[in-house]
Amino acid sequence: MKKTNLKLILGMFLMLFLVFSCKNDAKTENTNASEATSTVADSDKTGQAFIEDDGSTPNVLQIAIGSPDHTTLVAAVQAASLENALVNAGPLMVFAPTNEAFAALPEGTVENLLKPENKETLATILKHHVTAGNYSKDFLKKFKKLGQADDTSAIVEVKGDDVYVGGAKIIASIPAGNGIVHVVDKVILPPSE
């Protein structure tokens, strides 16, 4: 009799536990669904680029976003909707022009490129600043040219200890979680056809 009562009591506890845990899961799912709905309503930005992760090494996009010297580059990447491309596993080498490099372009160039009707042209120019790989400035000295993400090439030149890619001098290099960011002093324009 005692064994039967013990089994019955244990069975009841198990059933109560299952019932309460199912209710909690349903509440969590409903809460998560409403949070997701409000997030989508707040912004139409989706993809890897918009996931916050404070625990890993910053990717090339996060490095640019965190740099006060690259606000124009970040605005251009956002205008061209290329955020998700820059957070891919890579490895990626991004030649990141500074704000001064963009300012050196003819007056009105940046403003014109940031217009929605010039999104494709802007994307092509930005892709010309990206190469597959993760090579240090010193290792780049071994190259004559690099194949860029826009399906064109950029010439690599070595002048003393300096390395130039597409005429832009590498002035700093920052390792990233998905490659490396080489800060450059000029905007690298694709070859004109």
C-alpha cells in the first residue's frame, strides 16, 4: 500500500511539474513573439549585421562603426545596404578610407553617391575596397595586384616600408574577428571602363 501511494504521489508531482513548465514555455514563446513583432515594426534592418554580441572580437563592420574617423564610410555602407556582407565569416580585408579621404573627393561627390538613385554605383565603389583574405601590411608587399569584391583588381605598390593599394596608402591595420581592416588615406576608385 505504501509503494502504491508513493508512486501515486510521485506521479502527481511529475504531472504538476509538466503542466507548469508547459505554461511557462507558452508564456515565454508569446513574450518572445511580441518582442520580435515590435522589433520588426521598429526597424526593417535584418541579418547578421544587426545582432549585438559583446563577447567576441569585433568584425570589420563593428570596427568601422566604432571609429570616429570612419563615419562617412559607415554612412556609405549603410546607404548601399552592405552591412550584412561585412559581417560574413570571411576572411575579409577591408581598405577603409578615413573621413579625410572622402572629404578629399571633388565637392558634392559623397553627397551625390549617398542618394538612393546612386545606390548601385556606391555599392560598386565600396566593394572595390574589399578583398577576400586576411593579410598583414607586410604580407601584402608580396602582391602585384589584388582581386576586389567588385570583380576588378587593385594594384599593390611598395614604396620603402609603405604599402599602397589602388593608390591609397595603408596608414594603420586593425585585426578583426572576420579579417582585417587596413585604414587608408584615399578612396580607392574602381578602374573606369
